[in-house]
Amino acid sequence: MNITSNTASAALSAYTSSAEIKAAAEAKAQSANNSQATDKSKKEDALSLSKTAAAYSGSIASNAPFFPVRPGMNADALVLGVSQPDAVSSSKGKTFPEVATDARKRMDDKYAQMKTGDKPYSGSVEDRNALMGDLDRRSLNAVATNEGGQFSKDEQDAAKALMQQQARLASGYYSGPDEQKNNWKDPFANDPIGRAKAALNFLQKMTPEEKNTPQWLSQHMTLQNALDQYAKGSSSESADKKTGHFHNLAEILAGVETDGAASKNPQNEQIANAGNSMMDRIKALMPSPT
């Protein structure tokens, strides 16, 4: 009898069995770790989505009164665009031409919905908000710039006015129905620097197409430079005088009135003409460099 061979075989078998058991245990542990990591990731994603949803819900609730609509319709995307101009919904995953085509279809559907409802589209503020109520800012910009030549002058003007309204509200200036004005609280009433920072933050969150324009670059550079120069201070200017620059800057950033009250065709020529002169006035009010 070959005792040595039998002993070696038994030892090898025992080792193999032990190795298999160890490997199985390690695989089980790894699987458990992966499962825990996946669960953690899912929980974190869910928490993130929950926080985002809560933030969006809060923004919509607080600004909804300033975007009235006809009964049975909503303007959630317009309202959300005040605090979250970079929020994506209607334009998600689309090229800019596709965004325009989608916006055209959405608006045509709204026209049809109104026509089969109480009455056809009237051009009122309520109907304008309802017509474009589910367009995110990128979709609004496609309408405002007449991407693909698919939109009427009135539609372009309405989209421009809504985009301007979002920017005004975001920087603390009221823009909306007269009857809601008393319910508005300017968060930057005593904080002109905070207002300028809010305006800069809004600019930074604008859509890719908006950022790819000379106007956006000029506005962004001017605001950033003004804030940088204020932060550095100037030996030739007192703190009160420097703060005064920002009070003036804040007034200029208000732009023109675009609440569209009782107007079927918002006066967007004023908005377009105000752009260049506004930036010239801002530059003139900037603190002198040190």
C-alpha cells in the first residue's frame, strides 16, 4: 500500500476543498459588498432626486403666482426657470433644431387644447403662460430666436418676455401681474452686492446657446469684473461710494418692464435695444481698478 501517495492525495483534496470554500466565502463577501454599495448608491441617488424634487417644488410653489394661467393648465417649467434656468425638461437629449421642432409641436398642441376648451388662444398673459408653460429655458430660447423659422413674431416676443421675466425675478425685481405685486418680497432690498451675485449666478446657469453669444459674454465679464473690483477695493473710494456703484448697477440690471400686462404683443424691441446701452452704463459705473 502506498501510504505516502494516499496521504498526499488526501491532503491535496483537503486543500482544494478548503480553497474552494474560501473562494466561495470571498465571492459571497464581495457580492454582499457590491450589493451594499449598490444599495448605498441607490439611496444616495434617491436622496439626491428627493432633494432636487423638493427644491424644484419649493421654487414652483413660491413663484407660481407670478405666472398665472387659464384654469386647467400650468406653467411649471416657466416658474422653475426663475431659480433653475439650467433645469432641463422639454429640451432633454435634443439638438437645438430638435428642441425647436419639439417646442412647435407642444405649442400647437396647446393651441388645439385651448380651442377645444373654453375658448381659443387670446394672447392674454394667462394664455401666453399656458401656451409656453411646459417649455424649459432652452426651448423658450429656440422660440425667441426663431430657430428653424417656425415661430411667429408674437410667439418670439412672448418667449423673449418670459425669459426676461425669469431673469428679473431671479435678481430680485418684480415682474408679473399687478395684483400680485404686494406679495413680492425683494430678497436683495438691502443687498446690492447680493443682487449682482444673483444676476451673475443666473447668467452662469443660462442655456448653452445663450452662452454662445457676444451679449452673454459681455454681460458676464462686466458683472464678474465689477464684483472682482469691489472685492479688491480701491484706496481712492470709500466703502459707501463703492456700495453705491452696486446700487446703481442693481437698478440697471433690472432692465425694462416685461410683465406683459394687458399686452398681446410684449414690447421686446425695448428689451433688444436695452442690451447694449445697459452694458455701456454698467461699465461706466464700475469701480476704478486699483
